[in-house]
Amino acid sequence: MDNSFRKPRRREYLTGEEVERLLAASKSSSRNPVRDYCMLLLMFRHGLRVSELCSIELPDINLETREFHVNRLKGCNGGPHELYNGECPALRAWLAERAKMDPPESCDALFISERRKPLSRVTVWLLINQVAQAAGLEHLEIHPHMLRHSCGYALVNKGTDIRIIQGYLGHRSISSTVRYTTLDRKRFAKLF
């Protein structure tokens, strides 16, 4: 079978530099830069699926203990994550903006729309698309799940143990995590 006409497979992750460009663009190109930066930062740093992002509630975040309880979906294991550098200030800034929006007391969603309702998956998709265009990354056809994959690849490239990555991303099966090792540029470094 001749594979010379097969379309090359699209890359499913962003490099560190591309993530930085996306985060920078979120601060300057969206209608709610404080919220959007915070969302993208958490999605990348914690490998969140879009549904997991949309389901974060206020009690899931504890700025005093610097802890974020991640509720994983799709049969994955959730649990506490530490809030890392820059995340607490981003969350504080967003919580201040959110309070100004005066959402109804019944709305516990961390991320809300201008209508003061929980963000939908579609809204997040559209937002990421707009921010990617502003960052000059539209050719990558960025979608929310790419931030989850970017987290996995970034952790592998830092030399993080694969079992730790498995737990961090909530994978029940190691086979879901091993895919991130295929692009680890250091994996063959000390073979000879």
C-alpha cells in the first residue's frame, strides 16, 4: 500500500514556547483576560479536560493551603494538587473579578460567563480558538485537550517519573500515560 499521499498526523500538544505564547495572548486578546489567563494556566498546569475545567467549583480551590482538588472525569482518579507558581495570584485576581460580576449565590462554578452562569464547553472551545489566533498559532488547530497533552509531554521532558505523571493526570492505566514518552527527546540520550 502506497502511503506517500497520506496526510501527516496533526501534532496533539504544544511546546513550552507555544504554551507561553498562548498564555500571553490570553492576557491581551480576550474580553475577560483575567479569567481566560487563569483558565488556560490551570488547564495546562493540571492537565485538565475541558469538562473538568467547567466543573471546578469554588470549594475545590483553597488559596490558604495552596491546594486544588481536581475532580477527574472519564473514569480517571481525582485528588488534591498543589497550586504552583503564579496560580494563586491568577486565581486571586480572577476571584476578585468574579465577585464584581455579582453571580447568584447558587452559582458555585469557579469560571463563569458574562451572564454570570457556569462556562460551557463550547465557550471554552471558542475562547481557545480566538486566543490561538491572537497568538499566531491558528495553524496548529489548537483545541482544549491539547493543553492536557501538553502537560503530559512537559512533565516527561522534565524527567518526571511516568508513574507520577500517571497519578497526576489521573490515568487508571499506565498505557494512557506511556504515550507521552514517545516524544521525550532525552529518552535515548544515555543508551551508549
